[in-house]
Amino acid sequence: MFRTMFDSDVTTFSPMGRLHQIEYAQEAVKQGGATLGLRSDEHVVIAGLLRQTKKLSGHQPKLFVIDDHMAVSIAGLTADARLLIKYMRTECLNNKYVFDSPLQVATLVADLADKAQSHTQDYSSRPYGVGLLVAGYDKSGPHLFETSPSGSAYDFRAQAIGARSQSARTYLERHYETFADASLEELITHALTALRETAGDTELTAENASIMIVGKDTPAHELAADDIAARLAALGGGAAAEDDAANDDDEGTNENPNA
Amino acid sequence: MQRTQQPIVTGTSVLGIKFDGGVMVAADTLGSYGSLARFRDLRRVRQAGEYTLLGGSGDYMDFEAMLEYVDELLLEDTTLDAPPSYTPRELHQYLARIYYNKRSEFDPLWNQLVVGGVRDGDVFLGYVDLQGTHYEDETVATGYGSYIARPLLREAYRDDLTEAEARKVLEDAMRVLFYRDARTINRIQIGVATEAGGIDISEPFELETDWTVGIRKH
Amino acid sequence: MSSIGTGYDLSSTTYSPDGRVFQVEYASKAVDNSGTAVGIRVSDGVVFGVEKLLISPMLLHGSNRRVSTIGRHIGVASSGLVADARALINRGNQEANAWKSTYGEEISVKVLTERLASFAQVYTLYGGVRPFGCALLLGSWTEAAGPQLYMIQPSGEAYGYFGVAVGKGKAACKTDIEKLDLESMTCEEAVVEIAKMIHSVHDSDKDKEYELELSWVCRASGGRHQLVPAELRDSALAIATAESSDDDSSSDDD
């Protein structure tokens, strides 16, 4: 009930030691369209459910290539994401210039998290309203990280964020122990199956599903639309909400600026 | 502002050569003050991190400053789970950027460097200098050695050179330099980098020399 | 809570009529709500243990460490907001670097603690910023100074300790530490004690799964901060787990 007193800026702690502004920023991530990622010992696959903000517009992209060895998917404010993506691309280019080698994914993610943290301790700025899944492959192997507005970052075998992501997480948690040895084909199938859990009544199609792959001897690239269509056809049967009870979020409105 | 216009205490040639499975770097331990043989025990073959050998000729203080830059870089890279991950190849590029940057500010670090090391089967040997010039090669030599010793190293180099053969090649070349370069002493160090053995830099030792050729016989 | 609704607790630039700065106290709550971190100073070094709560079973083991290193010789265990702790640790690394390039030797943990505490204190003074929502335990071992252990609080206060615990289980851990004979204990023994402590304060009904992080900086590690070797960690964990199941069966828990 006292929440409203303590939640109007990011430099005020609540009596429980919480920072509500950060939690609200994380809410923007939860409202964003779902995205998920999973990795084997050789590859990382990220997938996103694209939204169409207006009837006449195209689908908003959610997955972006950062460098040959790295890609991200986003959930939350697209404009904030664009800023972070630009930062990540610049850092990768700088590393190429200075060391003539690809930037270590963990290093970039730590820098990204520090950047996010600096927006949580100063009255004059707001936290970023976007969560990222960072997929990459470097000399220490494949990586899948999640970064959040709070400035924390986590190293995952599989993870899903965004609207209705709980059902995808439930799916991934049931299968993640098999991912380490899975083939790339199997990873993609798992990704599409998990993504379908987040789609609700919407049918998963080659237009609204997006997939990126990066891994050993595999530069980051998007899976072609007809490739996705073929795989979806092979999976069969449209929307399959296995356990609706697990869904914790409303579907985003059509005018939502979040991706 | 007065910037660096000349080196002060200097070290002369550094030589480097690859062999089958590793690299080897050699330098003497003299620090010259102009033509004066001023310091007799300056170590100019050093280790950076777990995998890289750095040899430097030119200004000795600039060489030490460079070692500090590298140490700071490696410190940032240290985690509890893994040793610093920069490879010799990456450090070579990093040094090239630093040296080019400094020279572009008209404030060069007055060195010619030899960078060598092995990481994940990649045997690397390279050169960086005060202008930012950098390259990679099977043999490298700085300073006077680039005129006198480099041709000897090139001639001796083979893909399948053994460590013992490489050591002999470097010792012979260092001996020639001692005969012909007035800024040397016959007290040298040799550093070796291999995948299995990591980095091993010898204590300074004396080269056997033979001056009989110079003694006139009647 | 009497402070709430008075209006004296919305900014760290405001004192309450009885002279308290509530925002700083609330920041400390962020630490109290976090996984327990313990540091103890024994004869041959300092040992840290952290109860890292796991937000998901799909997290990689050994990732997102709550123990980290400043320079190579100062161990840090953190409690509270992880991102804040990292910001403070980054600052610590800058201080350590600056000291080293000026004086050519490693910064002492005492000086580092003082500098970081001053840095944290500044964030309790102004309206535009907030205090750090974290506490740091800092430890080192050198031949000259022996083991050293300090703790920095969100308020910017810092003290040296023989043993210290922060986070959810701090009260129980403190009681346990006070029972130990720290002067004669070795790091290897301390590892087991910490494993037992953290295992016993972990509330498996209320809290998520946890991972025990153990690190030390001691004579055996040559004054470098390192993770406790895997074998020792596993055996300490095994002892801790075995003992707690004994406790459960005899139910003489407090």
C-alpha cells in the first residue's frame, strides 16, 4: 500500500530493500514478445515470436546478428534494444581492431551488465526496459546468456523470457538435460516446439517465427523462412498450448511498442 | 610539451625463431647509455601471462612501461575459473595498436619487440616496433640483428627444426652479433615457449667466444 | 515499521527526527534478504563461503559467481544486489591498479577497504544517487600481515573481523563462528565449518536451490585468491549434508 511512495524513482529503496523502478523495468521485459534460447556443446539456437504492431506493418524483428560469432534476441522496449545492439556491435568491432580476434561473449555480457547497472543508481536516468538473450560461440565454447534491466546476467543451458515465456520455460526445463549432446536439427525442433507454447491462440508460421543459429564453424545467421515453414509443417498441428495454467502474462496489445 | 625524441638506456638486438612445436627468443642483458656499457643485468626477455614471451630492444624504461600495460590487461582478464585467455597472437595485435597509437601522438614507446608463444597448437612469432609496424614470421630480429642475424636465421630455418637445433642457431647468431655489434655483451638469456612446457626463460649465461681469428700471426 | 509514511524515509538526504537515515537502512535490507555470505579468518588464511541461490535449474553450474577477486590477492564475497556489488568491485580493481602503478606493489586489503568504504559512503550523501544495496567481505593473506578480513556495509562503514556473516542466515552463522577456535584453526578445517554453517542456514522449504561457493586466500595458495579445490569442496559438502541429516533424525535442532 505504501508502494506508490517508494516506486517513483530508481534511487529510492523500499522499506523491504527493493527497487521498484527496476522491477517495473523488468515488467517491460515480461510484456515483450517471447524469445528463447538453448544450446548444445557445439551450437546455440535462439528463437523469437514476432509481433505485428499494426495491421499494415510487417513483423517487428526480434533477433539480430552482432558479429560472426554472436547474435541476440530481445524482449522489451525495441528502441532500448537498438541502443544496446549498437553498443555490442561496436565493442565487437573494437575487439577485432585491438586484438584481431572475436570478443569473448562473457566479457561483452559483463560489460553490458555493468552498463545496465549504471542506469539503476542515478536519478537522472532510467533502467533499460529490455532483456536480452545473447547467443555466441568463442574459444571457450558455446554460450547463452540472459541480461536484465537490473544489471544482472546469467549463464544458461536454456532460457525463455517475455510474454507467456513460462510455458516455454516449463518445456525447456523438462528437456534441457538432453540438450548438451543434441544435434543442431534437434535443437531447432526443440526451439520451435517451445516457441509454439508461447504463441497461445496464434498459429506459429514462417512469418511470425524467427530463428538464429551460431556455433562451431557456423557463423551467426537467420534460418530462412521456407526452412522454418518446412520444419513447422514437419512438427504438424497448429497452436498447441500444452499447459495454459502455466501462462502468467496477458497477450500484449496490438499497439504495444514492445517487441 | 617535450615528447620522447630519443631512447636513453637501450638494449640491442632481440632474436626470435620458430621450431617444431614452439618458439625461442634470445637477447643479451646489457643496458647501454649511449656508447657506455652502463647496466650489465637488464633482463629483456620476459613473460607476459601464461603463454607469451616478450623480448624488447630500444629504450629499457619504455619496455618496462609496456610490460605494465600488458600486466594490467591480463589482470582484467583474470577470473577464478580460468587463467587469462589472451593468446600470443592477440597480445601481438594489442601491442601493435598501442605502439601505433603512441607514435600517432608523436610520443612513441621507443622499442622494437619480439612477441612469441604457443596457444592451442598455434605457434606464433611476431614483431612490433615504435612506429606500429607489425608482422608475423618464422624468424624475427630487431635492431642491428635485423641486418646481421636475420639472414642467418632465415637460412637456418626449417619447418622441422628441433628445439636443440633452434637453440644452436640462436646462440651462433648471438655470437656473431657479439663480434660485430659494439652494444652487446656475451651474457645472454634464451626464452622458450612450447605447448607442453609453457614458458621457460633461462638465467643469463655466457657465450663461448673465440678471438683467435683476430690475432695476427707472423 | 514506524519509519514508513512519515516522509522521512524517501531520500538519503533526509534525516528522521531521531537522527536516522532510513534510505541507508533500507539499502541494508537488500543485503539482509540475500543469500548468506560468510568469511572467517584463521591461522593460515581467510576462507569465504557463499550460499548462491539459483533462479533456475537451467543455469550453468559455476556461473555468475558471488565470490570474485580484486587484483590477484584480495578475495571478495558479496551479498545483496549482485549488480551493485560488481560495480563496487570494478571500482576496487581500478583502485588496486592505480596503487600498483604508483607504488609498484599490491594494495593492502586495509587501504582498499578504506577507499571502497569512502566511495560507498559518498552514495549515501546526495539526492541524485542511492546507496549500494550490497555488502562486501574482503580478505587477504600476506607473509608480513598474515590473514586479514574486512566487511563494507551499504552505509560506508567498514570494520576488520575475525569472522563475519551477512545475508539471510547471518545470525545463526555468527553464533556458529563464535564457537570456533579461530586462532588454532586451519583453512582446510574452516572450509568444512563454513560448508556446515551455510548448509544448515539454507532454508530448502522457502528458498530456491542453492550452490555453495567456497574460496580462500591463504598460505597454501601463495596469497592468491582461489576457489577451494574441487575435492576439498565436495568432501566438505558431503560432511555438511551428512551432519544435517543426522540432525533431522534426532531433531535436536534449535
